[in-house]
Amino acid sequence: MEKHGVYGNVKSHRARAITRADYDNFDYIFGMDQSNMRNLKQLAPKKGNYKAKVFLLGSFDDDKSFDSIIDDPYYGGDQGFEVVFNQCVRSCRNFYEQNCS
């Protein structure tokens, strides 16, 4: 994050577990892989009547060599984090262009 100049913007952010309330409090919820997506669908309110749209973030990546999956970079060293950072940047940029601009 520091290498890309974004650490200062996110250094106080912390990950947390998704809650059922998030499905009404947010417009979009993203999973990184199929396991995340299964868990998100299981946690979603059963009636299906909620505000958030749930997406696989990597499905917005125009580099299809990753098959829409953003792997956990923990075991990939610095290079693994670099790969995941770039996947996330491409995916978020494309998501924004398709849905928010």
C-alpha cells in the first residue's frame, strides 16, 4: 500500500465480519472468491429483500487469466500482494466505470 501511495488513506481501516445489517446498509458487497460468495449468500437475509447487490469483485477484472478469483495474498510474499493489489485496482476501476459514472 505504501508503495502505491494509498497507505495514508487506509491505515486506520480495519477488516470486520459482514453482518446481516450490512445487506441493508450498503449498496454493494464484494466477495473475492467462490468460498466468500457462498458465505455471503448464506448470510444474506433469507427473504432476498435487501438493498445490497452482491458481486464477485474479480468478475470486473478485464484480465481474465485469473478466472475472476482474487486469491488471498498472504502466502505469496510481496509479489502475491502486488498481484492482488493490481487485480483489485483493475476490478474496482471497471466496476466504478460500469456502475457509478
